[in-house]
Amino acid sequence: NGRLHGKRAIITAAGQGIGRASALAMAREGAHVFATDVNSDALASLQDEAKGQLETFAMDVLDVASVNEGISRAAPDILFNCAGFVHHGTIQEATEDDIDFAMDLNVKSMFRTIRAALPGMLERGTGSIINMSSACSSVIGAPNRFVYGTSKAAVLGLTKSVAVEYITKGIRCNAICPGTVDSPSMHDRLRATGDYVAALKAFVARQPMGRIASAEEIAALVVYLASDDSAFITGQPHVIDGGWSG
Ligand code: NAD
């Protein structure tokens, strides 16, 4: 059994990081999990780790045909929109291409997946949509996160709009706003600064708890929002940042 027994869940960007930890956690709670990503190698390694407890297939959230096909295959009760990219830099460093790409991957991807998932959720009268935002959004500003923070704030507007529209139809829509989380891309970002050790120290220094989060800690919140334990919660940004914005 488990808290997600009998539910079908699709996760975008489930190959690594928070999406992967959430796919594994949802499977442990008894959901029928469809873990998707553009990186097939990452999905294969997830499949090995999960030992047959979930399904994986390639889905590109930038491609509407790929999204429509994937969502129709999964017929989800739970949709976790996890895909997103972190651009580094200020408003003066950002290019038109940077902001277009971030809005496409971090925001418009959710427009695509939610539109594809809604008809089935409405038909069944149940659904939980969870959108990946960040503490760096309309919650707080962070240095060198202009494009990123702009796009993640848009996710909160999108979330509230969807929540209010379907509130009487059994469909909930929430966002999660993590602080810094240990993930493969976080290590890439630290390396990209040219001084990995100093950059890690700076990330940790802004955390009142003196540490960053694990992907599993974020996955626990995702499971809660996916489950009926959170049945009275919709339209909210759920900040999980070790006190960073507190
Ligand atoms: P990550 O950045 O390490 O991995 C991202 C995954 O997204 C990869 O597996 C990649 O293949 C996949 N991906 C890229 N383009 C895709 C596409 N077009 N379609 C489908 N999948 C695609 O993972 P992470 O750091 O856990 O980040 C996941 C989400 O969490 C992102 O939206 C990120 O902004 C957000 N987030 C991360 C942190 C953090 O500190 N790591 C903090 C707050 C929010």
C-alpha cells in the first residue's frame, strides 16, 4: 500500500536530482510512476536503481507533440513539473535568447503538460499538479539569478491561476520553492564558477542551517502535495529552504 496507492504519476526531468528522488519516493508510496526526461542514459540508470518499481520513457517538455504523447500514455492523477534550467548572471548579462529559453523550459513547459493532463483529470474528477518554482522567485531575489528568478516567479502566477480555475473540480495545483539543493546540476554550477570550494562555501554560508538540502528532503514535500494528506491545500507556494528566506 502507501500514501499514493492507486494513483498514476508522471514526472518531468526525472533522470537526476529532485525529479529522480521524487520518482523513487512516489514509487515507494505505491504510485504507478512514469519517470520522464530527455536524457535516456539517466532514465536507464534510474530504471536500474528502481528495480522495476516504475516506468521510464523519453519526453521533451519543449516539444508539444512529445508532451501530448507522454501525458496520454501516463493518464496521470499526479503531474510533477520538475524540468527547469538555472541561468547565471544579472539583468545586464542576460541575452534575449537566455530569457526566451528560460521561459520556454521553466514556464511554458508547464502550460504544455498541464493542458495535456487536464482533460483526463477533469474526467476523473481528481488531480494534483505540482510545479517546480524556487525560493529565488517572488519569494526572494538572489544575486546573479535574474533570468532564473524571473521565470520561477512566473511559475507561481501560473500555479495560482490554474488552482483557482479548477478548485471545484477536484484538481489541486501547488508550487514548491526550494532553497539550494544538492543535485548534479548544482555541482556543475559550482564548477562553472572556477572555484568549486569557494562557491560551495558561499552557498552554505547563506543557509541559516549551515547546510544545503538533499533531493530526498524535497521529494518528501512532493509526495505530501501529491497525496490526499494535502487535500485542503491548493494554489500555494511551499517554501522549503532551510530558513534562507525566513
Ligand atoms: P538537475 O538540474 O540536475 O537536472 C535537470 C534534469 O532536467 C536533467 O535530468 C535534464 O536531462 C532534464 N531536462 C533538461 N531539459 C529537459 C527537457 N527539455 N525535457 C525534459 N527534461 C529535461 O536537477 P535539479 O537541480 O534537481 O533541478 C530540478 C528542478 O528543481 C529545476 O526546475 C530547478 O530549477 C529546480 N530547483 C533546483 C534547485 C537546486 O538547488 N538544485 C533549487 C530550487 C529549484
